[in-house]
Amino acid sequence: MFPQPGACCNLEIARKVDGDARIARMERMMRHAPVLLFAVAIAFSAGAPAHAQDKGSINPKPLPALANPDSPGTPAKELFGRKATPADLEARAIGFYSRGCLAGGEALPINGPAWQVMRLSRNRNWGHPNLIAFLEKFARTVPRVSNWPGLLVGDISQPRGGPMLTGHASHQIGLDADIWLTPMPRRELSRVEREEMSATDMVRADRLDVDARVWTPDHAAVIRAAAKDGQVQRIFVNAAIKKALCREAGGDRGWLNKVRPMFGHNYHFHVRVFCPGGGEACAGQDPVPPGDGCDQLDWWFSDAVLHPKPRPPGKPKPPMTMASLPAECRVVLKAQ
């Protein structure tokens, strides 16, 4: 049994302090005072990772046991990162996208008729059943709307969600998925290829636009198809990709407001689906702002954003502990 939703940590407070809430505030601020975002630009752009091209391992080694896993100071990522199987509980997305966990996670099969999962050694092909169903349906749609045979799927979530040891602030409740901006080949990739091949960087070296040598109408068609799906809440892409989509959309522009510019995201696009219906434990994100957002891109290409002045490193943020997560996540962590 889970605690009642009221027993959970204050999700509204959690939403205000996590990275995705900062994204929402960025969106609101950009409509009124872009100059105030300079500090945020530095925070997000300094070393913004594009994890799709990080190599995996052919023979991953199990993590060593923790000396004191029940200590209140143990980082939650160390606990969830050691869970190799899902919690045998009713499927629930618990908390917010970047502060929560996943009960009853379901694995996306590593091979499907129109998808292949990458970086198998990470064991991050788990999600809420709603997201897994969306990915399977969307993958089958891709060959009908583009010349792609299918999708290469990157990180979704860990078996029980929660904070990750590397790579992501979100992807914690099984409702986020990274899809490579590289089409699935017309053959099954080997294990070595899945661990070591790189996704394709879609953005020019100066970061002012997409790279015309690799960007194609098929990329736009695939992202457009995802954005038009009613299950999708947001899609994150590099600002240069959003710029290209705005330029190429033509008269059909209603889907563009779901596509949000964000640092990184030049090797993959990040799909986020809505909280499941009736999921009281899941804290949804604010609706996307009105309009296609194409008139709000100039800030992203300003010198202050592309070439921020270096600042001395600040004090590292302490890692998230179990006390920072909803109370239900303790049940998820301890479940069989």
C-alpha cells in the first residue's frame, strides 16, 4: 500500500525548486524581460551535456554495495541507481518530472518493428505504461510520415525512476524519453554499436542554426508528428532546431508551441508526456505558453547566451536525498 497522496512531500514546493520549474519560469520571463535571464544562461549553458553520444559499456560492472544505505544523507541517486528491476506495484508516476519515482515500471523492448533501444548498459529503457505505449505507437507512425525506418530511443527512466547517477535532472517518473536525431538503420544494430555509436549533432558549430549538411525535412516531420500527438505535453530541442522548425513549418503551425528551446538537445529531442489521468500522485507541468514561440528566439542567439562570461564556480548543490522525494518513493525503493 502507498501512503495517501496527502502524505507525500509538498509537491508544489518541489516543483518550485527543481530544474523543470526553472524552465517554466524561463518561459514566462522570456515573454517579458529576456535580459533577466543572463544568469540562468550561464547556469544552463556551461558544459550543457548532450548525453546521447556518451559511450556505454559492453560489460558493465555492478555497483558496489553502499556502506550505509539507510543513512538520511545517502544521495537518492545512489539508491535508485542500484535498483536493476522495477517495483512490483501498481503503475504510478509519483512526484514531478525531476523530483519523484516510478512504481510498476514497464520496459520498452530493446527491439521493435520500428525502434531500437540504445545504450543498453544504462538500463534506462523503463517508463510508465502510458509512455511505453506512446513510444511504440509513435515509432510505428514515423515510417508513415518520413523516410525513417524507425527510431533510436535513448534514455527513458531507471527501473524505479528516481534521480540518476549521471546525465539527467528529469526522467524520474517514467514520463520522459530521449529520441535520437539519427534514424534507425534498416538492420539490427549490434551490441557494440548500441553502446558506442554516436548520435548526429544537428547544430552548426556557431550554434546559430542547424547544420544543413545533416538536417533534413524528415527531422522536422518526425518532431512535428510527436508534437501533434495528444499525449505529448512538451518537446525540448536545441534553439537552433526550433529556429529551423519555425522557418520550415509553413501554414501548419499549431504544434510549434509544444516544441520548447533548451540548452543542449542537439543530438536528440526530449519528449515529455502528460501525467496519467487520475494520477493524483503525479504533479503535472504548467501548460505551454500560447503562440508558436517563434518570435521569442532572439535571446537564445545573443552573445550573452552563446558566449557567456566565465564565472568562478559556485558551491556545489547538495545531492537530492530521500527526504526530498515524495514519501511514496520509499515504498517504491523497498518493494520487491
